[in-house]
Amino acid sequence: MRANGQSIGIDVGGTFTDFVVLDASGLTVHKVPTTPSDQSQAILQGLAVLSVGPDTPVMHGTTTATNALLQRRGARTALITTYGFADVLAIGRQNRPQLYEFSQAKRNHLVPRQLRLQVDERIDNKGNIQEKLDRSSLSEMLEVLKQEGVESVAVVLLFSFLNDVHERGIAATLAEEIPDVPVSLSVDLLPEYREYERTATTVINAYVRPLVMRYLTRLRRVLSGRSLKVMQSSGGTLDAQQASKQASRLVLSGPAGGVVGAFALAQQTLSSSSPHIISFDMGGTSTDVALCPGRMRQTTEGTICGLPLRLPSTEIHTVGAGGGSLAYVDSGGVLRVGPQSAGAVPGPVCYGQGGQTPTVTDANLVLGRLIPSQFLGGDSARPLDVQAAISAIAQLGQPLGLSPEETALGIVRVANATMERALRRVSVECGYDPRSYILVPFGGAGPLHACAIAESLGMKKILVPLHPGVLSALGLLMADITSDASQGLLSTAEELLHHPERLSNSINQLKPIVLSRLDSDAGEVQLDCSLDLRYSGQSYELTVPVGLPIVPENIRVSIEAFHSAHQMRYGYSAPELPVESVAVRLRATVTREKVIPRPAMPTASPFDITQASRAPVYFTADGPMSVPVVKRDALLEGCTFGGPALIVQYDSTVLMPPGWDAEVDQWQNLHLKCGTDHGS
């Protein structure tokens, strides 16, 4: 799949845009500051530095869709729905985020009330047309769309997932009357029951679609005709043209690449097809964590900005704690960190780009955990201003009566507490013991905080990749090419056992859809099917695989798997209760090679930690400790040493506190082990 054996992964983060070039000689990594106003400019800058052939395919992770939702700067969107259902978005599920808060914050519905338009039509719960589409109400609606300057339209009609004729009819009319306005249909995106979730998902797609389309169009121009695939939230890549149509599939684009990279790394390094790891991706703006109990977990019940997004996605939990997270003292005199971030512009105070508020990066610098001369490999274009960081943190700590070092330690501890809660959320709160898992830290800041986080959770083992700062970009190169589709299938399990042709017919309808989204020359395609099952009367379901071909025995195995999954997730199962299906899902996968090349044997002399330079590093407020500063490229296979140590490299820094031991494997990954009883 790689032209001339070469491919490139490009991951856009909040602070840096990361590049990984994979070819016969191994890996080449590079980082440039992200350009928030136009992410493609940073990509252009990076490509100008790297030696990348004109036909080299590009795998890309982008935050365009995510940022549009977070910052509420998406397209002016209209919703067309069945008469009487215009307020589905506003009504929602009537959930109260703060149970005892009298004044609940109003949700931002993405579509203002005047642009929630209604048409006369009705399809019943059997898919029969009760009332034909009223063309006159459609004409009135078109006038409103033109007058209001609508940039994107979502169409969600009642029971359209059982009969799509009216949604297709509206789309045909819109294409004829306002051809430049993209239209998102619920029957193309989420043909399942539950009106609120289906409406919200389709509206999200319409809201971000114009921005994603414009961005990918610019990017394809920047890439000068190179093949471009984009990472989906599900952990698989999709052709850029398809990604433009279903932009909501990109909401977790970047973080998903990191989980793919961490899991593939663990599979290779630990010689296991099903490693048990927790990925810990700490970047400049946020931290993304994911628990992988022998597999990458998927969900169709994600939320983004308080809105449900019922599309397949990697199960990732994100918190607003990163290297660029801003530290401040609130009105109650309490030290806070994040979720606001300094981003790429102006960035941390020590970057010297006008930042005034100290960040986690500034705190690490003040504590000696970052070496200014080693930042980005000693790049003189980005020196770190230690005195500016000390001054900003001293000013922050003054009203608290703390020294700069005490304040910096406080900033790091608050940020660590936020990240620790995130790891507990995906492990302990879901019934998994983190002590039996290996922590895989990456991102520019992950290895700096990994040991402290592991100690607080009682975790004893850490796997640090050779290039932790760009692992998400590397993960893009290992991601399979995937295509997903679903269809509502409301039926009892008994009915499916006696009439398996119902399930077979649904799969046969989905098969051409998923195959049409793959390149004709993509390679051998694997089809995987799953069912959303629940106990009769429940309002939630679990997704379990069902084997192909569809025969009663495979359906029976799927039902048994549901009972086991329910026991694992909720602590009980009830095999005596009737089971019913809600939806069927089909995924087409073209598997890609996931081998990380072994680094070339360096010619450096054997590592001797006693010969390393030393630097003062604060672990406590009692004073600094003299710590060896080790260059990562000097660590060869089989090398072992104990902490404390500070390991510096181009894309990250690894902090080893006292009590930790390190060993280097054949791929030059670091295996850290805690020899003390911290946190257990």
C-alpha cells in the first residue's frame, strides 16, 4: 500500500503537528507548531523539511471537526424534520447533568429554533406511508433556507430508517434548488431508532461538514495529488472524499490514532496478540486515556459537547489537562489547572510568544524536569525561557504564600490528579483493576508524568515507545482501512433464531454500502457483523459479535456472548429473560501491516550512566536532587539502569523517579518497573 515503500502519518495536535515517515530505512520523525487558523499550513511547513516522494500516501489525523464543536464555530445549519418533531433537540432525554442544581445550564442545540423546519409527511412504525410528503410545505421551507443563508442541512424524518423515500425526496429537491449546500441524511448516517440520538448525530454531521470539506479540499491541494486517508473515531482510516461526506466520523480522529499505535506497539513488544494496556496520551491541550483489555474497545454511545454521537468510536476518555493547560488561582483561593489551554499560540510562557499565564510545561521547566538545551533536540528556533517561567509561576504562588518551586509542584500535582481520575474512570469504574495493566504513555508530555500517575494507581509496569511524542502519527500508519454501516433491526432473539433470513437480509443491504466506501484496489476485505442486544424492557443495549454466515448456531453464540458481556459490564446477567435485538452493524476491514521497524544498530559506545551529565530536579519541596541526564539515542538493546534519571530526546522527555528501574528492548523501547510499594 506504500508508494516506493514509503508512507507518512500526520497528526495535528493542539500545540504541535507531528510527522512520521516510514520507509525501508526505518522511521523519521518531525514536529512543527500547529497553525490553528489553517492546519494545512503547518502540514505544508513539515513536508518542506522532510524528504517525501510525490506519490507517498498520507494518513492524517485532524482536530477540525472536534474544534468546530468545542468552539461552536461550525456551519449555519438547518434541521428538516417531520411536523411536530422540531423540538426533539431541545427536549433531549431530560437528563440532569447536576442532579441538585436548580438552574441547569441550557444546552447549545447547534440549530437555532427558527432553523428547525417542519414538513408535512408521516411514515408509521412499520415503514408504511401514512401521509405523503407535502411538496407545498417543502417549497415554503426552501425560501427560508435561502433567506437565512443556511450553509448546511440535516434531514431527519420520523421512522425514515424503515422507509427512506421521503428523506431521499427532500434531498433530491435540495440538490436541485440549492446545489451548493451540503445535505446530511439520517438514513445515510444512522438508520436506527431513537429520535433524539439520530437527530443529534445527523445535526453534528451537518454542523461540521462544510468546515471539514473545505479543510480537506485545501489539504489535498497542499499534498499535490498524494493519496489521502483520514483517521476515523473508530480507529480505522477512510478515504478523504468519504470523510468529507461523513465528517462526524472524525470527531476523535487524532486520539484514535494514538490508541492504535499504543496497542500495535504493545502487541509487537510484548509478543502478544491481546496485551492488557492503558494508553495515556498527554499532549499540549488535553489527555486521552483508553483501556485495552486485550483489544481496542469500541462504543456507539459516545458524547461530544453534551450531545450524543451514535457512531462507532474507540472508547476514549478525554480530560482538559495537557502541557499547555493554564494554571490559576480561583476566587476561593484554590490552585486550578485547565481545562483552558495556551495552545500553539501563544503557548506556554517559556515559549516567549506572549504567553502570560503559567502552564504545566512552565512548571516542569521550573522543576528542572525539562532541559532547555534539549527541547526539540536543541532546536535554537524554539529556546525555552526559564526565567520567564519562574517569574510567571512566582507571581501565581505569591498570594498562596508559596515559592516558585512549591507552586510548580502544586501545578503538577493538580494536573496529575485530573489525569489519575481519567484513568480510574476507564478502569476501576468499569470493573478493571489497573494494577494488572501496563501503562503506555505518549504524547509530548506523557512520559514526564507517567511514573507519578502509575504510582498513584499501584501500576508497576510502564512501556515508553521509542518515539512517544509522535506515536499518534505512527498509529495512523498502522490503522486498518475500515467502513461501517448499521441498520435498525427491532426483533426478539427467538424470532431471529427461527427466521435468520431477517438478519441475513439486513446484512445483504449493508454489504454494498460498506464496500462502496472502500477503494476498489484496497485489498482483501474482511466483513465483521455485530448485534445490539438487550434484555426486553431495557433502555440500553450492548454490542456483541455475530459470526458469518448467519445461521441459528451463530446467533445462539451471540446471545450467550451478550449474557457474559452484561455480567462483566453491570455485575449481573439474566439468561432466563427474553433478549431482543435493536440494530445490526457491519464493518468492512482491509488489514494493514502493523510492524514497527527495528532501529538500525547505532555506533555509539555502550551506555554508562555514571558518565552522564547531571541536573538538579525537584521531586519534593525539600530541595532538588542531582539526577543523571541521559540521551535516549544512547540507550541500546539490553541496557539497564535505575532511577532517578531524566531521559531526553527530540520529541519528549522521560522522568524516572527514585525506585524505578529501566530496561531497553530490541526496538529501543523503555520498560520501566517500579521496585517500591508506591500506591499499592
